[in-house]
Amino acid sequence: MSRQVSSTAAHAVILAGGRGTRFWPRSRTRTPKQLLSIVGNTTMFEQTVARLLPVFPYPRLWTVTNAEQSRAIRKLSPRLPASHVLSEPVGRNTAAAIALAAFHIVRDDPDAVMAVLPADHFIADAKRYHDIVRAALEVAARGPNLVVLGIPPTRPETGYGYVERAGQADSACGETVWNVKRFTEKPNESTAREFLASGNYYWNAGMFFWRASLFLSALERFLPATHAALARVAETIGTRRYSSALARAYSKLENISVDYAILERATQNPAPAGPSVFVLPAEIGWSDIGSWAAVYDLASAKTPGANVSSAPLCSLDAAGNYVWNDAKDKKLVALLGVNDLVVVETPDALLICPRNRAQDVSKIVKWLEATKRNDLV
């Protein structure tokens, strides 16, 4: 018999510990992408919280971040319970971050269903998104099910992971649910074109749904050392020993994504008692806002080839440029005879690159780290 998920049993975990290095020079260690107003007038984190509140009230919202950003998270969302802002001592990828949240959640609510969601994505159709989320929660509540949202691809993107669907498994809240056949990470262009043409593949947007207890059982099966270490930490939750126990354990955890650690292994090595892996198509106007080029694409969607600028702009024989300037005096930016550039100015740095190289901006951050320019990262 299927079980329904009640509103009081559904928790959302917002992953907010990334650095957003492709958004340098605006994104820095203490002010990463999710804490910036990249699209719109509020930060990406605030937009994510606002988008979730119709489904998850504040007492059921959690976030996993790090020591450098936790204070800012609390300031941006003061109604979020302080005990629900979980701070990683060091970054250990998504498997560890989700596991940390799951141990906290099952302590409060052993039967909880949890949604795992990035803090820095753009979703144009919030109402449609709410419908999809409710359907995913229902599938997760029915049994030993791991659910991933799949974005219908619109181009042969090589920078995303893909989810291949198998036969239709079921439906929930009027939404079609498919079995997952396999996951594929960042294919080459020819393979991506095949995926797009087949109609059986979706982009993996990193949005997941499952019972917290089921996830921990899968973690124990596929990543036993991480499970054992965090189970010992969980025994100290609510005590003075928690912070030191977490610090000792966390740096030793395996650095691996939840996709590799759990979802792929559960798909490739199914067990009679589960878990089963499903994909729920989500056509919701999604973008991961992965680079300055993605910001340009959103801003120029209605007028392709336009120049997009936050500052006063004079453009002569120039097209397809993105300009951002945080100067208080909003100095004039003049573009003459240049096309498809990204120009981003902060008080201490200036980025200029071709728009089609925006994904490589993170290489500049690596160079700055290698040359000890920590003042700029």
C-alpha cells in the first residue's frame, strides 16, 4: 500500500556551500554566487527560500553551508531556525552534505521525506515547479524510492550530467514518472547530440527526493565509512561535543558527489528490497546560472544579440556583450566594435573575456590561489 507524504513530514535541504568560482570577480569565498543578486534584486539563496515556502514552511527548511557563509545565511533568512543552518568544517561534496542533513532530520522526524535542492538555480515557472515538487514528494513517500528531477534538454549541452529513462513506472499528482536506466556524466558533443535526438534523456539538475531514513540506508550500503563516521557524530547532536566531533570526522570523509556515491550505484546494482531510482520530467524554465554567459542568455532571451548592462552604456557597432559594474557612480561603459564579450568590474578587479569562454573563469581563481593572491579570492 502506498503512503502519502503529509506537509508536516516533508523537509527541504538547501545546499548552499559552493564557491561559484565561475562568477569571479563578484563571487568570493565569503560572498559566493548564492549570496549575490545575480538575477533579480535579491540573492539566489533568498529566491530559493521564497520559492520553497509554499511547499515547505520555515520549520521544515534546512541548509548546509560552511563557516565562511553561515552568518550571512542567517542574516538573509532570519526566520530559518538557527539549528537548521548546518555548517560543514570543510567541503566534502554533496554525498557528505546531504548525509549530514539526513542525520539531523531523522533525529527530529524519523519518517521524514527530504527534498535536496541547490541554492543557486533559476526557475522561471514557480507554480509548475511546486506541482512537480509535490509529485516527487509523493513518489518518495510511497516506498524505497530515490527520485531525481530531469530537465528536458534544449541543446546538446556537454557541461551537464544526463539521466536516461527506461519504461514508464507510474504517475503521481498527474505527473509521469519514469524508471531510470542510467546516469551519464558530461558527454562529448556528438554523444550529447545523440541524447538530444533520442528524447529519452534529461539533464540532471541536482534536485532529489527520498525518505531521509532510506537515504541513510543507501549510504550505509554504498558508502559505509561515511555512514559510520556521521552516525557517531549524530550521537552528539544537541550537545557541546557536536562541533568538535563534526570537525574530527568531516575532514576524513570521502569527497564524492551523491550522483556517483548513491544514485548511479543504486541504478547499476539494484537490490530486491530497493531502493528504486526514478526520474520525473520537470519543464519549469530551469537554468543553473552556471556562468556569466548563462546570465546573459536569461537577460537577452527576448532580444537575442542585444547588449546587456547594469551600467549606463554607449555601444557602437557592438552586440552580444554582457557588462556588470558595481561602481556607485555608475560610470559610463562605452563599447566600440566588440561583440560577445563579458565585462565585469568590481572595486579591486576587472574581468574581460569572450562570452563563449565564460565557463573558464574558474581557471582565473585557480591561478590567483596558486599565486597566493588570496585577497582576490
